[in-house]
Amino acid sequence: MRIKGKEYRTIWFENNVIKIIDQTKLPHQFVIKELKTVNDAINAIKVMEVRGAPLIGGTAAYGLALAVQENNDPEFIKNSSKELVQSRPTAINLKWAVDRMMKKLSGINSHQILDIALNEAKEICDEDEKFCENIGINGLKIIEEIYNKKRDTVNILTHCNAGWLATINWGTATSPIYHAHKKGIPLHVWVDETRPRNQGANLTSYELNEEEIPNTIIADNTGGILMQRGEVDMCIVGTDRTLSNGDVCNKIGTYLKALAAHDNNVPFYVALPSSTIDWDINDAKDIPIEERKSEELSHVEGVDENNEIKKVLIYPTKSKALNLAFDVTPAKYITGLITERGISEASFDGLKKLFK
């Protein structure tokens, strides 16, 4: 996708280093950062220089390649894989990518292992890009149906950032939007601010602006009244982990949007690549929900009059804050799951029809 008219992916290997777009600097500064060691990759995931389940998976894959480049001792690679998996617990793509890399590298001799690691990491990223493109092609059909009935601008509400910045390219929730825009369908996107890290305001609106798609940032709690007023035609969000029964774990606040959509008969879709499906956990209570630092709630970040990024305290100094990063939306509130293989109902039977 584009930034200032130039095409980018979110991660790539060049001159023996991994290059990423540092998302902690967006939207105020566009910074390309180099990751030279596996610890650099682990830190990038932890501090959210990269974020979004598919991109975390791609970063972990390249992180293991960096580990091989540093020290191809099997024990070092194994320990690096464990540290990568522990860097962020909720997004299933992270463990999926690490497991796939470790399986590929098992038993490989030292002369071949780096090339194999780099090729597999690139394959994981290329595959995700294709999956997200296909998600867009499949999701486009839903937007087309709404437009053909309405014959007017299609208003879409999204939560957090499930755009190309959260994947390798295209995005999950945004991919159908980008495909519809390319086809000339008039669109407008309601962008949830998405406290506390403001991924909607800082990232989703940023990339929609770069693609010249009309959008409006709203406070997280505004979606309900917009649905009551009939100003939302559909909701589409991403997911960090989808259980085989159709339950969806996504950025905190997704569940409340699904409830509002259900109450107002607004279609609520979740877009995901198959790498985000957890076939092992059957109960949402078993999903590890990441609890992040309270500082993300108590402080806000912005640009001052000197165009410098500053962080300021907005809470009373004695106040405590609970910062749960994700919630779970039960399958019964989900209209459908948009995947690279098609659209299914949010259920075990629905997913098994696509992924036998």
C-alpha cells in the first residue's frame, strides 16, 4: 500500500537486516527502523513498533532468521523461539509462525540453515499478503450487495487497526474496503479512536487518508448512536485469535460494538487469515488475555507546538488503572467470518467447510 504515493510492505529483509515501519511514531513521523538481532525483533513486538496479529507473525518469523544469522547453534535458536512466543501472548499468529519456522529448520545443517530460514520467513509474509488480498476480494461482495441495494455511499464502521499496517499488505478488515474503493464504490469509514493506544485514530485513519478514502474518527462509544441513527451499513473488524467455534478475540471494545450492532440489526463481520484460527482452544476462557501497562491509559501522546512527540499524564497521580488489551466476542453476535477461502458462518461447522 502507499505512503506519500510510494508502495510499501510493513516488513522486509534488506542488506542483512530486517526493516520495519516504526508504528509507535505514526502518524506524526514516518520512520523506517532496522532490526539487526533477534532481541531487536522481540523488542519491536513487545513495545508495538510492529503490531497486528499477521505482522507479529511475520516479524517473529524474520526474528528467527536473525537468530540463525547471529548464532546457528540449535540451543540458541530454540531459546530464541521461546522468547519470541512469550513477547505477546494473545495473537495466535505469533506462535503459529514460530512453530512453522522451527519445523522447517529442524535437522538442517549449518551451511543451509540461514537461506532456508530467510526463504521460509519471506514465504510466510508473501502468503499473508496473498491471503489478505483474497480476504478483500471475498469481502468486496458484501460491500457490493449493500451498495447495489442502497445506491449511495456505504458507511462502514471499524475498530482498532486491522489495516495493511497490521499485516504485510492490504490488511484484513480494510482489504474489502480497499478493493471496493478501487472498484469505484463510494465509501465512508467511521474510525473508532480505539483507546488506549489509539490505533484507529493514529493508524487506520492515517492509511485511509493515504489511499484517499473518506473517513471520520469517532470516540469509541459513539458507534452505538450512529447505528441507532442508521448511519452505519456494516461493521468489519479484525481478530488476533479466532476459536474453531467462531468466538473472536480482538482489541478491547470489539465486544461492545458487536452488541450494539446486534441490537440495531447492523451486519457485523470479522476478517481474518487462516493463520489466526486457533484449532486447539475450545473455550474462550482459556485465551491468554494480555494485560498491558497502566501507563497506556494514564498518559496520552501527541505532537507539541515544536512538532516534537510528547507524552503527558491525564489521570490523578494516585489513581489506578486496569489495561486489558483484548476482549472476546461470542460467535452468536457475528454475521460472518471473511477468510481467504471465502465467507463462513462463525461456527465450527462453518469453518470446517472452508478448512477441511
